[in-house]
Amino acid sequence: MIYGIGTDICDIRRIRASLARHGERFAAKILSDAELKVYRSRSQRWPERGIRFVATRFSAKEAFSKAVGLGMRMPMTWRHCEIAKLPSGQPTVILHGELKSWFEAKGLYAHITVTDEVDYAASFCVVETSV
């Protein structure tokens, strides 16, 4: 049964400007430790890939927060929500800390998709419950 649906579109130019203004501090606020490693690796090879990575993660976390109905309030935090990839390349949600406990206690499961094109990153999230 569907618990919630969330979608988000993010202007990559805004993310680029925030990274230019605040540097890695901005990325560290949005990304989990694992995501931050990917960001650094991508940024070293091609800075634009790092910017797009932050934008897609920002968008996905916004979509997830809407799907679970919390917005950006506890237990939802940027760093407790991680967007990773399965070996197939499919994006997946990995949760940490209080957010993970809250999510599991409700018996929820999330499906997430992300995309980016020129100036925008977009995400769509469906959260299901087994109840």
C-alpha cells in the first residue's frame, strides 16, 4: 500500500552557486559520509559531475522527505538520508540513525529515481507500507 509520494526538481545553477559561495561546507551539510566521498572523487575528475551529484542527491532527499510526510524536520535530516546505487545502477535509499529507526518501526520501504538534464535535477519517490 502506498504511504506517500514525493517529487522534487532542483535548479543545478543554484547548487553550483551555493558550492561556489560555501565550498565543501555546503556539500558536507547535504551529503552523508559515503556520498561525500563520491562527491570528492567525481569533483576531482570533472567538477561539473560533482555539482550534478550534489544536485541529484539534494533533489532525491527532498522528494523522500515529502513522501514520508516529514519535510525537513526530525527525524529527517540531510545526512541521515543517503542515496546510493545498487550494483545494477538503480538508486536506493539508505537511512541512518533516528530516521532509520523511525522508518523501520513504521514498516516502510522507499523507491527512488533521480535524473538530471542541463540545468535541472529531478527526483521521484514512492514510499510503501506493508500494513
